[in-house]
Amino acid sequence: MRRNKLMSKSIPERVITYTIWGLLFIYSLSILALYIWVLYTSFKTRLDFNESPFGFPKSFTFNNYIDAISNFKVDIFRDGRLVSVYLEELLLNSFLYILGCALAATIAPAIVAYATSRFKFRFNAVLDGIVIVTMVLPIIGQDAALIQMTKTLGLYDKMIGMYFMKFMFLGFNYLLFKSSFKGVDKAYAESAQLDGASELRVMLNINFPMVANIFVIVFTLQLMGFWADWTTPLIYMPHSPTVAYALYELQFTSDPTLSFKPLQFAACILASIPTLVIFLAFRDKIMGGVAFGGLK
């Protein structure tokens, strides 16, 4: 059937379709080839890497991974003295950061999108315009204002402060949720209200479950994005470093032992494992699209 659809298209449309698919294939192949090179290079010895940086390793060694785990740390000043934050605390900070921020960044646009799609407010168009403008125009110099605001509210260098910062509806997720809520049949909500359901219950028990796939997709992508985010912990959580922050520090270390590229590649592979697990666990939700169903 798919082949018949392609054959029914005109020649220019087919050329454009095949060109796009070809470019996507080449791009995906280049990303995969780079990851494979980083993977097998991480098992090289120092002599093997110096002789052939791009060649296949003559002998595999796990010492790079052992050294990467033992040296995966961030030195910070805490209570007036220099302390080292190792992998266990880095992982704890990372999971607290990505779970809370991903949840806040998913719930906020969902609530606002539900309100603007269900109720006809006069400023709905204004909100949509603000979201689009903030997506198109780059906001420069906001970090200084955000730092001052979090310090004034007593939220600077605190995990809950990160949740507060990420609890906003601006961005593409708001538009995605709004289009999804518009696709939900209003008959479900009207039937529930006839049975005496409140507006809050209609939102939580009727409309939100109808777009559960969107929640999963947005939350999963937020998890993957926040896991790789090192700038926010660097600026706003100097005493709670994450794995991404430690990877950034390792990249620019002046220690000749830790500047060994296969060791740094091993650290990158270790840091990429959670995102690969998340993607493999939710790949059907991410790639499968959205399907709306009814409630029994």
C-alpha cells in the first residue's frame, strides 16, 4: 500500500521524498558511525591510540572505563574547604535534577494548554503569540536576571529552585499539548459534567488520560535533554554537580592522565547509557506518534 502511494505521486514529489529520506539516512549513518568509532576507541591502549587514532584496536582493555569511573568527580568548595564529589553523589544529583525538572517542564505546558484549549479567554491569542515569539526570538542576557531572581527568592543553589525555573509553559510543548487537547472530543467532558464531575476531575480523569501518549513523549524527551544539560547545574547549582557537569570538567582537564582521549571517550559512553536506556524503553512512544482513544 505504501509503495502504491509513492507510485501515485508525481515525479517531482517522488524526487523530493527520496531526497529527504536519503539525507536523513546519510545523517543517521554519520551519527551511528561516530558513536561506533568512539565506542571501540574507548577500549584502546595509549600506544594503540597514538599509532592509529582511527584504526580498530589491536587489543581491548577495560582500564579506561575503570579509570573513568574512579576519576569521575567534581571538586567544589563546601563549607570553606575543597571537597570532591564522586560518581555516587553525581548520579543522585542527576536523577533528582532530571526527574523533577522533566516533570515540571511537562506539567506546566499541559495545564496552560488545557485551559486555553477548553475555555475561550480573550487573551488566549496573546498567550499563543507570546509562546511563538519566545520560540523565534533569542532571549539574550536572561541568566543574570534569573540568578538574581532565584537568590532573592532563596532558591539559588537548591534543587527545588531548578524545579521552579523549569515550571513554565513557554516552548513547543505548549503548542503540542494544545493541538492534542483540541483533538479530544468534548462529549467525554460534557458527559462527565452531567454526572456531577468537577472541572478538576474532568481535567485529571478525562482529558489528561486521553493524551497520555503525549505526556509520555514529552516527559521522555525532557528526561533525555536534562540529562545532557551541564550549563544549568554549572550556573545555578554550583554545590550540586551532575554527571553532565563532571563530563564537562573532564573534557577540559589539565591532568595529562585524564586528558587521554580513549579515557574521555569511555566516560562519554558511560554517561550516554541512561539516555540509551530511556530511548530503548520508550522508543515505541517516541517513534509511534499519537493515537487518541475513548474511555470505557
